[in-house]
Amino acid sequence: MRLAIAQMEIIPGDVEKNLNTGFKLINDAIDNECDLVLLPEVWTTGFLFKKLKELSKTTPDVLKDIKEISNKITVCGSYVVDDNTSFDKVFNKFFAIKDGKILFEYTKTMLFGVTGEDKYFTKGKINQKNVFLLNDITFGVSICYELRFPEFFRKAAFNGAVVHLHPAIWPINRLEHWLTLTKARSIENQVYLLCSNGVGVSGKWELAGNSIIYDPWGEILQNANSHTTIKYINIDSNTIEKARNNLPSLKDSMRFFK
């Protein structure tokens, strides 16, 4: 299976510009015969907090446009979605879209209170499913701040994930944390880890870029560094099996903690 991570500058509130950038990257992935592409967290809207409710109204049309090309590729990323039970809150939802349908959805659970996410977003349920099956391969999912909570990755691995998808908008002042924690999550769960981050300046945050792909040994296979770009990987099930058999830490963990 051929997979891609897309890294892009996300302009808060400028849905049209973000869509133009994102769709160029999606089409690049299609041209390179990818089965799946991962875009960053809330890539169509960014975190323009005071207008999130308004911006959430654009998401249904965005999803409709993505569904129209999803017969060629599975498109993954997160979006601002209206919480119609709340006067002022929205959801941060991950969607995997394939063949004109939402194959899987996941709502961000851990909200980053330091920037005020908890004031504007409704959190997902802690017991929600965070894995989905595509072409007989199980994918795990988490979003941005959840990188700091290894339980989300372990839960996915215990439920069969061999590839883990992690969209984010992560700032450059915590780049070392990003690089350290992504590497650790890959090693400890023995998965291919695909992380898609924003780049450039998004509102008041300079973003870290460094969208990255690790193999199950924690080796870096691709790094997007600091540019709007797309990176590719062909995953190999033999590499996963070899890593888990030669150093069975995940299997040993499952004996005691699953």
C-alpha cells in the first residue's frame, strides 16, 4: 500500500485558500498512485477560535467535494464540525473518506486547554473507537495534543493497528517534543507512524512543520522539513512482522495489559 503525508500552510479562516492548497496536494498524491493521503489537523479552517462556529458551516460542502474525488484515493484529516447541540461549541473530527463515503470518523478527545481549545470544542468520548480497516490493513488514529498521551496509541495497537495516522497543528517552540514523542510512539507500538503537521505561520503560532513518517523501528523514512510538500511511503507488512517478532515488546505488553 502506498501512503502519503501532506504538509501545508494553513491560513486561519481562509477556507478557499486552504482548499486550493490542500487539493493540489491531494491531486499530487493521486498522480503518484497513492492509496491514502493524510492532511493536517483542521486543515481547511485553522484555529480561528471566535469564528469556529461560523467556519464549521463550510465543512459539509468541503466534505462533499472530497467525496467526489475519493474514488481515486482515501483522504484523511481533521475538520471543524458543528456541534448542533451546543450554542457555541464545535467538534474537531477526523474523517477517512473513501469511495464517496465517510469510512471512519473520530472526535478529538484531549483538548489543549493552554490555547483555549476546551472553551470552543466539545471533546470526544474516551471510549470511542480509534482504529479502522482499509484494504485489510488496520489504521490507528489520534490528533495533535493526544501525542502526549501514549494510551491512545497503545489502544490502537492493542486493537490491531500496524499503521498510525496523526494529524496536527504543532508549534515550532515545541519542535523537540514533537520529534521525541513521535519517535517514541512509533518505537513502543512498533507501527508505521504518519504525522502530518502545518508549516509557516498560522495566526499567532509559527508551526513546526516536520511532518514525518517512521517505520516500526522508529527510523525516519520521510521528513517534510519546513515546506508545503507531500511525502510518500510504500508500507511493507513484512517489516512490521519482523520488528514485532525480533523484539516482541508489544506482544509482551499485550500479555499483561490488554
